[in-house]
Amino acid sequence: MSSLKKKGIKAAKWSSLATIITIVIQLLQLVALSRILKPVDYGLMSMTMVVVAAAVNLTDAGISNAIIHRQDVTKNHLSSLYILNLATGAFIATVIFFSAPLVVWFYQEPELLNPVRWMALLCLLPAFGQQFEVMFRKELKFDNIAKIQIVAYFVGFVLAVGGALAGFGVYALVLSNLGNAFVKSMLLLIQGWRKWTPALHFARKDLKGYLSFGAYQMSSNVIQSLMSNIDYIIIGRLYSAQTLGYYSFAFQLCTMPVLKLAPLINTVSLPLYAKMQDNLERLRAGYIKTVNLVSYLNAPIYMGLLVTAPMLVPFIFGDKWEPSIILIQILSVAMLLRSLTVPIQPLLQAKGRMDMYFRYTLMGMSVQVPGLAIGTYFGGIMGTCIAYVLIQFTVLVIQYQYAMRRTIGPCLREYMRSMAPGLLYGLIMVVGVVLINYLSVAVFSQQANFIIQVAVGALIYVAVIFLFNKDLFQSVKNRLISKTKLAK
């Protein structure tokens, strides 16, 4: 096995472990806080994060992935870039702090003033450790990153639940975000400082090439952030914080898998794609395999959420969130489609085509902004969710026609074939769960029926894969046997 392949497998293992653990932590946090906090608290936090999330994407100046892409990075480059990151983070944090009254005016929510000012720190704190995380990623040392992420999310969980129990309301969510960012940044700094110690050095010539690459990255990320939050902006402006709270709860639950799996896929794929960027056949095969994996992972999650939401929400989160059930069901379809568009970013980054990614992002924005505005205006939050489904399907078409064909060549048949198994097996699982629910609903309690649905759905999905894709099971079996022999 080649050294690159070994590093890739190790990176995938550690990133997968961190992703699974952080998803569990965030689910526990969502369950705990949904029982304590009010919908209005989620609404206020969503309004705050619209501004802060877009600002955070400016602090990196888009240079992190440029460091991974370039193979001629020097210590002077890293020192100049580190100082630039700190200065940019401090500047953006200051702008957000003093812009808080404008946010209050836009949403007509006086309670937003202090949360926005506190959350401005989220633009500065990550800058202290960001470059060290990039270097760990560049060398595929994901074990370091994984351990730090787990600790940081656990600290955030403790702060969130503790703050909520203490009656902090929305400030429990603020405290959780800031605590997570502080711990992660400081641990990255401590681990990385000895190996990549930044010098007190700054020269404009060191930034050459990085800023031009980063400009497209930064612009794309800001636009993506605004696109991702345009629904929050519209709903928050037209309706109350409580209405936005119901929507943001549903959206947070539905996007948790894709938002966790996307960084995992992007983080592991980017350095691997970058090393095979000149081999078109390997690059195409690697990308198609990634889409296939995404389909297998996300189909059972979102299809399962679609059919179990009516029992999941009151059982796990409480009756006060019942208005979110129908929103969760519609958004599950939208997020399944969205998950299939995730792998394009590392592909274009690896090819150094951030200009193409920027234009692709603009195309997506030109569809999403008017689509969500029209859907929300005419259909309220239900219209927002339905519009999301139509938008994600359109973006999927744009991704293939504009980005994939130009980067790895025509591959529609392979692309559709890579998605098909996960989606088909997930559909079979849904039919089985619906049938079981029809037979058991009159016999068992709501809680017991939900547990039965989840268990039966998982068994059906695994069984279908075993029947129709035995090669996957054989591959896993061979790897386990290989590990056992190595351990001996």
C-alpha cells in the first residue's frame, strides 16, 4: 500500500471518529437545550449567526486552502500569513462589535445587541490556531485535529447545558460557541507552535499568490454563508424571533449531518485530490467514489428522518417543537439533495480553480436568493422549505453542467450510478419503516413505536446492502482481518 493511501486511510479514520463523536455531542446538546430553552432563544441566536457566520469567512482571507494547494510554502510565508490572519480577525471583530445596533435595527429585536457584540469574538479567537490546523491538514495529521475537536465540542456542550440550566437563555448558546472556539484555538496553538513557530516577520512579498487564490476562496465562502442564511434573514425580518426559532430548530436538526460530513469529506479529500490533480483518470475515479460514499451515508439518515419525524420530535425534544415537524420532513429532502453537491469544493480547490468555484457559487446564489424570497413571501416558512427542495435540485444540475464536466470531463452516467445504490436502498428502507409503523401503531405506545421504527429501518438498510452489494461487506471484512493479523 502506498504511503499516500495509508495516510489517506488514517486521516479518514480519525476524521470519521471525530465526526461521529461531535455529532453525538451536538445531538445530546440539541436534545438537552430543546428541553430547557425557548424557541425565541433559538431565533435570537439564528439572527446573530447570520452576521457572525458571514464575517468569520472574511477572517481567513481565503488563504488556508492556498497553503494546502501550494507546494512551495516557506517559513517566512507562514509568518506573514499568520500575522495577517490575526490582524484581519481583530479588524473584523471590531467592525461586528460596533455594527451591532444596525443588526438590532434590521431585525427590530433589541435583545440582539449584546449577543452580537459577544459573538464578535468568534471572528478573532480562531485566528490564533487556524494556521496550525491548516498545516496539520496539509500533512494529513488528522489525529491531532480530531482529538482537539472532540475536547472543544465537549467543553462547548458543558457550557451550553450549564448556561441553560442557570437561566442564561440565548447567552447559553453564545457561551457554548465562544468556549468551543477558544479551547480549539488554544489547543491547536499549543500543539503546532513547536513545529511551525511563527516569527515576528511580515513582508508583502510573502503574500504574493496567496491573496489572489484566497480572494476567490474568501468571496465564495462569504457568498455561500449568505446563501445558507438568506432564509434566516428573510424569516427574521418578516416574522418573529419565535417563528424563526421553530424554523431554525428544524433546519439545525436537518443540516447537522451534512454540515458535519461536509468538512470531513472536504478535509480528507482536498490534500488527496491535490496530489493527484494532474492525473485526470484518478481524479475522476476518486471523485465518483466520494459521491458514492456520500450517498450511502446520507440516504438512510435523511430518508429515516423524513418518516420518523412525527414521533421523533415529541419523544426526544418535547411537544413544544411540534410546529417544526412538517418543516423537518420537507427539509430532509432538501438536505439529501444538498449533501450530494458537497464534494465539488475540494475538487475545484485541488485543481486551483477557485475562479470557477466562485462563479459556481454566484450561480447558486442567483437561484437561491430569489427562490427563497419568493417561497417565504407567498408561503411563509412552509414556502421556504418547499423552495429549498427545488433550489437544491437546480444547484445539483448546475454543479454537473458547469463544474464537473469542465474539471473531470463528461461523466453523467457514472455520476448517477454512484448515487443510485444509496438512494435506492434508502427508499426500500422507508417502505419497510412505513409498513412497520402501519402494523405497530395500534399496538405499541408512541415511544416504543419510534424505537421500533429506528431499529427496523437500520436492519432493513444493512440487509439490503448485504443482499445487493456484498462486495462492500467483503471489503470491510478483509480490512478487519488484515488489521487483526497486523495486531498479532
